Amino acid sequence: MKALIFENELKQVEIPESECQNNEALIKIKMAGICNTDIEILAGYMNFHGVIGHEFVGVVEEVAGDSSLIGKRVVGEINIGCGSCEYCLRGLQRHCPSRNVLGIFQKNGAFAEKITLPIQNLFPVPDTITDEEAVFIEPLAACIEIFEQIHILPGESVAVIGDGKLGLLIAIVFNQFGCRVSLIGKHRDKLAIAAKSGIEIHQSDKEFSTKFPIVVEASGNASGLVKALALIRPRGTIILKSTYHGEVSLDTSKIVIDEINVLGSRCGRFGPAIRLLEHKLIHLDELISGIVPFDDYIKAFELARQKNTLKVLLKF
Ligand SMILES: [Zn+2]
Ligand SMILES: [Zn+2]
């Protein structure tokens, strides 16, 4: 089967088809999304070498064990836990110390004709969700994770820093929840997408006279963290969604003096993300910059790297 392997460079190669181990399903990929994490992996993030890609929708072809999933269209949670540690037993496979992560850590990813994943990671996709929308379930779940981590009141003011794919999606989710969202970004076109759903948009963080109880940093740049500290009110919560290359130097005194909570936030549960899409509560069409055939991966990655691009999808 064809797969996109990263080993010093990204190339499409022919590799043997994956085989289902115990409790795994073999999934034929229909569509996959290019995430910033994929682009970071190409720059050395996680030191990962193998098949990249973790946002996908596909159809189950084979199952080791339960056959009721065969033929079903599915998406899959990307963290594969050991199944027996204290985290896995609490349903937190995404914090299992010996987890593998699809296309990111010790597990071949979704930019391939077929992948395997444990059955418990899979979620059938309702018919009302298109393939294009289904690819967003993974990043959407990462946005909803914030609501599992802190108690947020509807109507609360939230600043989101970063108008990339994730920042926009976070702003849209908070807006849907009823928060008063201010999105701070650099790209007029991307900000305009948010403005259409009633999100306040800003091209500078200097425009605010009042501070926010919640600031989400999703700019992908360490300078976003400095901005977040400038925007947060005493006793507020800064939510960090970006991973940065290397270390960040930061004046931590403000965090102490203003008693600020700093909360890291990564992957989330798929169930709520599926429900938001199933009931058409979130609209994603405008977040798609291109749908490119899998064989044209070079073109797809070139497009994904451009500054004004949002989500690029690979079609199989
Ligand atoms: Zn991702
Ligand atoms: Zn575990």
C-alpha cells in the first residue's frame, strides 16, 4: 500500500499493508487532514520517523474479534494506551505513560491507504456528517477538552490568541457555547471567517482596555504566551494549546503576583465533537483551503505551509 513516510524527508513509498493485532481494526482511509503538528514533525518535533498523519476518516475493512464494525465509516482517537494503568482504567488513555500516538509517537499514521487502530479508539460517524467534516473531529475534540478541564460560564469573556486552524476552531467552539469571544490574529481573511459568526476580531492585542478571565494561547508562537500574560486578569486562567520548539523564557513573577492559573491542554474526547457536527452546530466549510489527491502530497504540503492557508485535506 502507498504511505507518506517521514525519514529526513517526506516521500510516498510502497509499504506492506498493516495487519490487525488483537482487538484492532484495519481501516481504509477516505480522507485525512494536514495538521500543524504534521508540519512540526517534518521540522523534527517528537523525533518521529514513520508514516505521519492523525486526522482521518475511513471505513473498517477487517476486525480482529467483533465484526459489527466492518463496513462502518469511522474516526479514531489517536492515543493508544496500555489498557491497564491507572490512567487507562480511568478512561484517560491520552495520559497513559506508555501510550503510542497515531502518526506522532511509535505508531504509523493516517497518511497511508490503510491503518490499524484498537477497536476501542474507533467512533462510527453518523451519516449527517460529511467526510470533510469528520476529519475535523480530532481537532474539534481538542477544543472541547478545555471544557472538561475548567468550569467556564456561558457569557464569560474569552480571548483567543492565534487565527490559525486551531485558534479559529477554538474561537468558534467558545462562541457556540455562548461566551463573548475576542480573537486576536494577523490575517485579515482568517479573522473575517470568525467575524461572520459574531466573534469580535482584533489585529492587535493592544486594543483592549479591560482584561480577560480566560485567555487561550493557540498562536503556535512563544510570543503568544507573552501576549496572553498581558491580557489575563488577576486570578484568570491562561490555557496553552500551542507546543513550541525548544524552551520559552518567561517572567513568571506576574503569574505569582496576579495568581494566574496556567493550564496545558491537548487532546480531547471524540463523543462531544461528533455530537456538535451531527447536529450542525458548528460549520467548517470555510476552514477548508483545499482538497488534494493523496498522490499530489507535495502540492498539498506546499499549500498547507502557506501563511494564508487553513485546513488542507488529502483525498484517497
Ligand atoms: Zn492535529
Ligand atoms: Zn495505560
